[in-house]
Amino acid sequence: MSCTALASGLMCNFAYAQSDTQTASPATRDVITVTALRREQSPQDVSVALTVLGGNELIALGVDTLNGLENVSPSLEIESQFGGGQPSYSIRGVGFRDYATLNAPTVGIYVDDVAFPVPVMTQGVLFDVDRVEILRGPQGTLYGRNTTGGAIKVISARPTDEFRAGLVVEGGRFGRVDTEGFISGPVSETVRIRLSGASANGGGWQINRETGEKIGDAEKYALRGLIEVDLSDTIEALINIHGFVDDSDGLGLQLFNPSVFGAAAHSGRRETSFGSSDEFATLVGFDAGQRPFRNNEGWGASLTLNAALGDVDVVYIGSFETLNRKEFNDWDALTIGAAGVFFQSSVDVMSHELRFSGNTANRFRWVGGLYYSDEDLNEIYQSDFVASFGPGFAVTTPYKQDVRTLAAYLHTDFDVTDMITIVAGVRYEDEERRLRDLGTFATGFGALNFANGTLDGTLENRDLNSDNVSGKIGVNIKPAKDILLYVSYSRGIKSGGFTAYNTLNPNALDPFTPEKLNAYEAGFKTQFADGTVTMNAAVFYYDYKNQQVQSAIFDAGTGAIVGRIVNAPESEIYGAELEITYRPAPWLTIGQSLGYKSGEFKTFTDLDTAATAIAATAVSIDRAGQDLGFPNLGYQGFVAAQMPVAQTWRLGGRVDYSYRGELALPLLGPDYLVEDYWLANAQLTFGPRDDRWEIALWGRNIFNADYDETRNFFIAPGGVADVAAPGLPATYGARLSVRY
């Protein structure tokens, strides 16, 4: 058996991917450790709000990408921009919506302690995972990158001391087939390896309204090899080589209002439409009837060295990650070329981290580190505006961006008494962003430069240099063994950046500055009733400075309204979270979690684009008091049972459910309200008590909830296309797991 902490409580299920040291009987109290604070601890001893999911839980929930984590953790939302491959991660309402590739996220993504600072690089397959840790609140004094929202850590299953192997095969509705497997063990007394892989195929559930063809099939493959070497009694090396290929169909959007071109709104949740102009198809080299697609591949390698040098532990992590992306998205859901976009991206990220830690007199624990990374992004994205603006408007925008980041951090815990611990940390970061050679070219007009009314082909360059200090201070109190009280103040920083869209005006490229978030949090963690009840809660208040938001500016010289990301001077977010897990019997676990948050602008004078368009001069609007635009309420729960049958077998069942509150986007308008929705899943499992194999029958979205993940527009509200990204309908299937 292997164990999972959800809502900082525990349940056990079969899972082939867990390390063999994590074993427990259903009748015993389970133990799990996390490394959220860079050392092994029980989740109940960590003064950070966090959710932990094991590999078994991810398989049971059908989570095979990071995006699937949205409905399993309080206050976490993950949206794909326009249904494409650019994700937006948000924790406690701290997120950043941007379909461009070049800007940093508010949530740090770490895979085996390696940071992935470019969000589009995080869309590979999630497989052979030991656990995922989701940390809420600013993180920076313990991690390589600085964030305002939080962090998501993915920890792969490690090589084992004995030979182990496992395979999971799952088939579901719409012809979906998923496989995942591993082989692990020693090759000598000092070397252990683990090879794992996964694939996903089929599952296309959408239908082209005009032709009846199916769209949405997955075609994903991923591999990872881990080599663990004992270089000496005190030094260990871990080599991680991995890669993935994604040749899947993209998501088809849906019109929720009729288009100005006469197309009716899509009437069925599975309906979609797509297409391009002949001019755009010729430019990019595919057929005008091309469906949305992804043709992405990425690979990487990392070296981790762990050394115990007396009273000091030293860790070095060096990594290189690369992504080559070709992705076509149809953002108008029309058969004509009104707003199709084709991305061609090449991303390379190199990083080095050196970390030291120690425990002085068993009272003073500290972690300090240095971090360096270098990002190179080359991108060409091409837009099909022929139907919107006329012949000649098949547009190409190339650019390059280089980012260099250097940081130093220190985190300390000092036990003043056996009951009171002072937590303090500091971080310094210096970052340089260089945007180079950005231009916009149209097939009918050549190079566009509206700044001086000529077509001179000027390519624009911009620089943004910033250095910031952030940190944390807090107090932990343990009045009893199973009670932790904590209060903290922390500051998080999110990098500034550039608005690199189809820019016809150089003023759109002026950088937006880093945002700063001052976070105040108090919470408790406790277990009682002989350890059968785990209850954790937190309240928080965020004071936001220079929040980065999508908006526009008015260029008086050209009379143009120019889309740009701007800084809102002051805003605030506050909320609370409650997580409870109850084990009334060794075979039964009940988990519930609730998250509430609310936010508004406090100071923000914005451009009123509608009034400005009429007046032909800048007209401002005061957005103070306006909602920030995220779901206020989120709820997750599960009931899981696992009982012995006779002496040899076991029977398990699980029901989990989630609720996401409505998503109102005031900057877009009431038509773009995403209604609230419930999702429910169920699973029945059977197998021998020695866990050598298991069969499962499962259903996801079992009540066939009809919901949208996002709503948006392209070109103008109520104009060319008001589109929604629809959620997956009810699916069902079976799974076979075997383990040696």
C-alpha cells in the first residue's frame, strides 16, 4: 500500500509508482513526508498551507498533466489561454493571464527541484510520480525562483534498492488509451536506475459542425531515466534525463454568441468549427481546413549532487531544458480566417543552484543558496486576420528574448523554546530581460511600423533590469505534539516583462514593472481523536503593489488604442481555507476542503476603451473597488473505502467531487461570465491484498456537467468571435495495474 496526504490528511490506495519504503497497513496510522521546506517533515509540522498528492491519487483522479490539478487543491485555478498550450496558474487569486510565451508566471513550477520559468514548458505528461506538493503563498527564501502566488513541486519516483516493475493500462470513452510503466533496481552495489514511460492516445470528443469529423485525439509520449550513484559514503549523484513528444489535436473553441460574419452560436457542447484563409494557409504551409494541433517536443537533463560534509549538507543542481513548439489555435471558432494563430517557439533554459543547510545544536536550522539561470526564447507567431481586416492581413510577428537571473536566499528556523520557533528568511534577486528584433509583417503590406506612418521595417528592442529584496518572518507555536499555530509575513516578487503581441505601435512594448505582494497569514494544523481527525485552516490578507493586468493605452500621436499589460498601483486579496480529513474506521477516509477568496483594485485609473474609441481621445475610468476577476469559492471532497474480502482479496471504492465558483471578468464584461459548476468522479477497485495487480472501473464528470473553463473574445468584445473553452463531458473506462 502507499499513502497520500490530501488536505494534509491521509488515505491509502494501490499505486505502482510509489517508492517501496512507503508501506502501511490499513489498520495503522500512516506517515508521509514532504520537502516543502527543503527537509523531510510531516505535512503537519510545516508552517505553510499546502496540499500533497501521491502518484496513486493522481492516477485515480485521471490527472496526467499539471492542468488536471485544478480541481484537487484549495484556491488553485489553472486555465489554458484560449484553450491553447499556454497555461495560467493561479493560487489564492494570484495569477497572470497572458497568451504570449515570454512572461514569467506567478506560480513557480518545479520538477525534481528544477525550475520551469516559462509556463508553456510545463505541458508535458505527468507520470511515474512519487508526489506533488502544492504550496500556497509567496515562495522565494527556499527556492530558486521568486513567486507571488505559490509553488507546485513535482517529485518523481526514485530508483529502488531491489528490482521493481509496474504497468498501468487504461481505456476510456472516445477511444482514449493511456499507458504508464516503469522498471527499477540496482545494477551494482553503488548504482541504481529507474526507467519509466507513458503514452496517451485517442480521446477526441469534439465534432466539427460543418464536416462531422472528430477532433481532440491525444498523441503523447514521454520517457524518463534516473541514474542514482553512491559516489562515496557521504556523496550521492542523481542523473535525470527526460523528454516528451506531443502531436495531439488542440481544443476546439465554441461560439457562445453569433458571430458578426453570420455564424450561429454552437448549440451542442461537443460542436466546434475551425478553418483558415487561403492566404494564411499559404503563409504557414498547411491546409486551409487544418484543425487545431500541437507538434511539440521537449527534453532535458539535470545533475543533482548531495553531499554530507560534517554538520553541513550541500546540494548542487545543474539543469538544461529545451522546448520546440509548433501549435495552431483557432481563436474564432469559424471556418474563415478571422483569428487563427500559429506559434513557433524555441525555448532553452539553463540553471545552476548551490544550496547549503545545517542544524546547529538541534535548535537552529538554516538553508541558504545561490541560483543562476539563463533563458533564451525565439518565437514567431503568425495570425490570420484576413477575414477580420481584409486581404493582406496574414500577419507574422517574430521576436527574441533573453533573461538572466541571479539570486541568493537564506531561510532560518530558531527554536526559542520547545514550544516557540522564530522563522526568518531573505532573498535578493537581480534580473535582466532583453527583448530583441520584434516586428510585425503583413503579407499585403510588408513590415508595419505605425510610429512614423511608414513601412520601414524597423525592429524594436527593449530592456528591463530589476533587482529586488524579498523575505519572510514568522512565529510557530506548538502548545502540544499534534497542534501547530503559525503567523507570518512574507513578500513575493513577480518579474516584469513585455507585451509582445502583433504590435503595430512601439508604445505597446514599453515594459511593465515587477509586481510585489505583501502576504499576511495565520493558521493552525492539528490532529485529534487518536489521530483519526486532521484539521488545518489558514486566513490570509494580500497587499498587492503594481499588479500586472491586461489593459490598453491610448497613443495620442497615432490615435490608436494599443493593447498592453499595465501595472495597477494597489489591490488587495483576502480569504480563508479549511481542510479536514476524518478516518472513522481503518477502511474509511473522508476528506473535505474549502477555500474562499475575494479581491479588488484599491487604486487603478485605467483606459476606458469603449469611450476612448468614440471620443478619439483618452478617456479614463476609475476601477477602484472593482473585482479582480477570479472564482471566490472552491470546494473539494472525497469519500474512500477499502475493505478486505475473505483472506486474499480487497475491494475499494472512491467518490470525489469539486465545486468552482463563478468566474467574473469585469475587464471583459458580463457576457464573459463563466458560470459555476460541480464535477464528480467515482471509482471501484478490486485486487489481491498483496497489491500485485488491480482492476478498476471509473467514471469522471459522472453527472455530465456542461461547463466552460474560460470565456474570451478576440479582436473586440461582441465583435468577430465570442468564444468559450468547453470542459470535458462524462467519460468512463477501466484500468489494469500490475506490479512486480
